[in-house]
Amino acid sequence: MWDFYVGERCNLPHAVIVAVVVLALLLLFEKVTSSGIVSRLPKGPSKTTEKSEDKDGSKQIKLQEEKKETAPLTTAAPVWDAPETIQPLESESQWITLQERNETMILKFTAAKSNDSSKSIAPLFEKFCGQYAANFIEIDVDAFGDLASKYEVSVMPTFVVVFGDDISGKIRKLTGGSHLALQKFCQAHLVQRNINGKKHLY
């Protein structure tokens, strides 16, 4: 009613009145925004921030997955110049030397009064010395009871793959005299020697 009243008193067209009102509103809005009133009003969460947080979270999950995927394999590092015969452990100094080399070893724990299965698997264990790149060590539990306790040996024969003094090698352990089990155990944890000039890795 006000614009019609002004139009009648001032003889202004209706369109001019509307234009003046709109212009006044625009000037008022510009003044409010420039004074910082709008900027001080509470804002909702920023989408950009949320996205960046999501990206950071997804990166952390991805890094954790990559760490799992790049975890060390159970296959031990090969020792290409390892003797191709069994090395009986004869002294503490010999054991210290073997540890200081930080080389892959497969330990066979046995005893003088071992059972038939331990004796029957001995030729296969010796045969694997020429097939796999590792030190094959035979340990008498009666002479080296501390080592038997260290690797929690209670059954003869027991085979343990270790790297130097790596006590975590206990998880790579095989008990019993099964020929097939020993073959699979060596294939899973050791590296085959050169065949026709090539290195074979299981």
C-alpha cells in the first residue's frame, strides 16, 4: 500500500517504485555483509574439512593394509655358500659362531636314544642339504639342553628354521619324522639352491 501511496503523491510509475525498493534492499545487504555480521554467524561443518578428514582416515587405513601386505614372508634368506652336508653341533663356541654369521639355519633336534622315525628321516634331511641354501645343523638335546629349552623342543625329531639368533623362528617349527611333512616344511621356509644356473624361490 505504501508504494501505491508514494506513487500517487509523487506521480511516479509503479515500476520505478519497485526498482527503488530493490536497490535499497541491495545496498542494505551489501552494508551488512561488509560489516562482518554475516561472517560472525555460526556456520555448519565445512565440507572441505570433512572431505580432508575422510581422506586422512582413508589414508591411515590404506597404510595399515599396506603394512600387512608388505609384512615379511616366512621364507628365510638363502645362504648360497652353505655346506652341502649336515653340520653336527659340537661346542658352544661353534653355536656362537653360527649365530654371529646371521645366516639361515634349519636345526634338527635329536638324541642318541632317538626313536625309529628320527633315524629314518636322517637320510632325507641330509639329502636336502644339497637342495636348499641354508645351514643344516644337527643338535643333540642331551648335550645342548639349553637350546632345546630355548626352542621348546619336547619331541624328537624337531626341526626349526631360524635366522641367526632370531627367537621368532620358533613359529617355523616342525615335529615328527614324516618325510612328506619335512619336504613341505623345507619348501615353505627355505630357498632352493641353483638349478641350471638359476635360483629357485618357493
